[in-house]
Amino acid sequence: MPKKQFYENQARTIIAKLQARKMEGYYCPDKESAKAKVLELIGNDKKVVTYGGSMSLGEAGIYDVVEKAGHELLRRENYTTPEEQAQCYAKQVMSDVYLMSTNAITLDGELINIDGAGNRVACLIYGPKEVIVLAGMNKVVSNVEEGVKRVRNFAAPPNTVRLGIDTPCAKTGQCGNCLNNTICCQTVITRASRIPNRIKVVLVGEELGY
């Protein structure tokens, strides 16, 4: 199909740019092949694996296959009290593999992420030994500015609805540049990996997440 070929061509361009930024890039045409690639990247030895909030990971069925493969998966939703959540975050920072998606990725290989609490972007930046980013090709944008606009107008509004947060975008469907109850507290642009190949990006030729 033309769209699939377009995705593959576009992904090839992005992967070359990721390599220049000391990040590994891979392309998978669908969710099933993406799950296999994530397991391959995690490896056969038992690892402590954790993740940041992500619709993409859930839609791709990543969590169950990681557990079935014998890895120790820290399910963050099982930690409910503030004390437990603090313990969970401490374990996440020391984990072997951190799984996440990205809010946007540019054609030039830059990752754009906007966070509320900041735990997701913190682990992307520093801590876990390896980070695996799973992203549908619907996340691709031409540049950082477009990526930030995408997050604020197409990712944050449905997330606030999903989370039941009272923000202007939850009502209007577009960014209201709010400060109260905002989930847009931290904006992180990853333009390179300080540690070569610590960050691995798996691009999927389907729409995943917001």
C-alpha cells in the first residue's frame, strides 16, 4: 500500500538521523513485529523493566509479552499511595530497561516530550540503563516547533479527558495555555544521546497513541 511505503521511506530517513544523534532506530510495519523487536532489544537475560505512561505501549500489547518473556515488569499502576509511588520511581530510575513512547519525533530525529510530573522525561534523560521508545508514525512532525504544537493540541487534550483533569483543553480540544491543573509542565527536546545507543527508537507503521 502507498501509505505503508511512505511510512517505510520516512522511517528510513529518521533512522539515519537518529544514528547521527547516537540513538538506534528501527522500523516495524505493524504492532506484532514491533513487539518482537522490543523483546529482541530487551534481550534474553532476565531484566528489570518499567515504563512511563503511554497509550502506545498498551495498544501494542507490550506489557504482557514482556512479562511472558520472563522479565520483571514493574507495573506502576500497582503503586497507589504517595509513599508507594516514591518507591516505584526509585526502582524505575535503577531499572535495566525503561519503555516509553514519545509525544512527537521530527524528521531530523529529535524527540519531543511534554510531561506533567516529569518522571517520564526524567527517566528518558538519566537513570535506567536503556530506554526503548515505541512510536507510531502518526507521531512524526517536520520540526520541533510543529512537534510542540502537536503535543499541546493533539496529545494533551485527549490525555486530560482520559485522566479526568479539569483543563481548558479538556473542554475545547485545543491548548488553552493554562497553568492550573496543567499536564504540560516540562518540555524536553532530546537532540542526542549522551551515552551512545542508550536510547533505542522503534518506529511502527501504524497509528499508535495520541
